[in-house]
Amino acid sequence: MDPIPVIGENASQFPMVPSFMQQPVGEARFLTDEMLAGLARWLRAAGYDTVQAPAGGPDRALVALAVDEERLLLTRDRAILDRRQAVGVAVVLAGEGLDAWAAELAALGVDWRLAPFTRCLVCNMALVDAPAAVPLPAGAHPPVRWCPVCRKPYWRGGHVRRMEARLIRWGGASVP
Ligand SMILES: [Zn+2]
């Protein structure tokens, strides 16, 4: 059996990456386990299609969902790699905290500046221009995008700018 990719443990294994990451990187899609909800929001902020797994589901269902939807499963649960179906599908993030995980994913080809703020951080839906009739919260200024599902508006205010700065710092695929 092929060796199992475990990021951060054995850098000499690169570039042995899960098969889904061999697609053009902009087409990579992710499934995050319940411990990585914060990371899911950041992947969405970078523009990646990212689904957050429901809490409490069995590993088997998690892996099956990743396979069905051709998503790369990001997890902190090393035991998931005991499942044969998880090979080439699951990536175990070995570090501690967002900055470490961001670096591990950048090493796999994730571009943290892919398409910033094109997806809803909450539900993953692609953002669209806010209809003119949508009442905006105080402090919002155009251009305003919004999520057609959550109806949450996004604009380039302080919070978005701080997140953008972090995405730029994390860099990734196209960093010279
Ligand atoms: Zn939404």
C-alpha cells in the first residue's frame, strides 16, 4: 500500500499529495472536521469551497462525504488514516493553531490569496452584489456583496481588511 500522507511529519514525502490536490489548485474543495470550524471560515475567506462537517458524525460518514463530493478532508484525527478509504482523501494537520495549519496547507499548494471574500464565511455560498433594496447596516459602504442564503452583507470594512492582511501574510501557491 502506498504510504499515507501526514503533513508536517515527514517533509521528504512531498510532493506526495492527495489526488484531489492534483487538480488545478483553484478547483480544490475542502471538507473540514468538527475541530476545524475556524479553519473552514478562513478557507472560505480565501475563496475555497469548504464544507464544515456536522458535529458528532462517524468517521466513516465523514470520509464517504469527502469521496462523494470530491473534497479533501482536513482533520486533526490521525486515526482516520486507519481507514483505507481515507488514503488520498484525508490530510491530517499536525501543527497547533491557525498559523501552523495555514502553513501546512500552503505547502500543499493552497493559495490563501486565491479569491478573497468571494464566499460567505458562514455557509460557503458564493457572494453576489447586494440588491439595491437591501438595507445596509450602519457603517457599511459600497461596494457591498452579500450572501443570498444567509443575507449577510460583506464590505471592505476594518474586519475584512484585517482578515485580508492575514491571508496575504499566509501567502501560498503564487508567492515568489
Ligand atoms: Zn451565507
